[in-house]
Amino acid sequence: MTPEFAIGFGRQAIELCLMMALPMLGVGLAVGVLVSVIQAATQIQEMTLTFIPKVVSMFIALLLALPWLMERMTTFTRDLFINIPTYVR
């Protein structure tokens, strides 16, 4: 295993992690901005108003994205296991 291969493999793993986190983080960001705008407009400064909607929306996004996430993880893991003989040479 060459250093270039190890760096490429690590990069691929990090890219997969970021792609898998993107749906939940994007929804959390959008809901957080929306709630902040509503709080600024109504001048209500309650901490639970920002926390609860973000958690619920991120959980719903996780449920909706779960089939895609599982498919990506399964494909990555399957490719990893299939190519183990190539990696060890």
C-alpha cells in the first residue's frame, strides 16, 4: 500500500462522511435561520425555541435520507471488502 493510496482512501472516506452528514446539517441550518428570523421579528428570546425545532427537523431529515445513507454506506463497505486483496499487495 503506497502513501498515495492511503491518502486517497482516507480522502474518499472523509468525503463519504461529509456527504452523509450534509442532509441533516443543511436542514438544521435552514431551520435555525428560519427560527432566528422569527425570533428577531417577534423579539422572543427563548432558547428552547431554537433547539427543539432543529432537533425534530434533523431527525425527520435523517429518517427521509436513511435509505440513501444506507445505500452509500453499504456500497462503500462492499467495495472495501471486495478490494482487500488488492489493498494488501
